Amino acid sequence: MSDCYCGNSLSFESCCAPFIKGIQKPATAEALMRSRYSAYATGNADYLIETTHISTRKFHLKSDILAWSKNNQWLKLEVLASTETTVKFNAYFLDENLKAQIHKEYSFFKLENGNWFYVDGEFS
């Protein structure tokens, strides 16, 4: 068994898959962010749309999410810091030209009716 895409030592099926499949709900903003990274790694654009807050969902087209997900090879997630509603992370990937890239983000999350949602992020 290999580690989950999100960097946890559990298998994907035991870690992020239950969130992506709707079997469980992420209990924290960090758990949601990790599952969203795994959704990018596995090309699950529906989960990414569903877990984006309704106030910013219109800015995220499913076709764009799916293209970015599929055109990159996701290598590693590094969580640098997290609070109840924020997560600072680096996502390492190879772009479509196999050039190493780092997506650096400080993300904001919101809890509504027992569900965590990604609101937006600051990129550096």
C-alpha cells in the first residue's frame, strides 16, 4: 500500500477517497484541502466544484479544473501551516512540458452546516 496523494501515510482508499466519494465529511479545513489535492491528483473535478464555496464557485469552471488536473503530474503536497479556517501549502507537480513547478497558496475555508468549503486563496 502506498501513501495517499495528500502526503498522509494512510492509503488513498483509507484517507481521502471516503471524502471524495461522499462517504465521510472532512472534519477540518486542512482535511478538506488535503482531499482537494487528492482530487486534483485523481482528476475528480466534480468534488472540487462541490467543495468550493457557493460565493466563489462561479469563478471555477469544471473544464478548466479538469484540464489543470489532467495536464499535470502531481508529485507532493507540503502543508506549511494551518489554522481553523486557513491552510498554507506548496503543491509540487510537473507541468505538461514535464517542467517542475510549485503552486504556493494560502487558502481560506468556511464551515457551513457541518461542511467545509474552499473559498479562495492567495498565490505566491
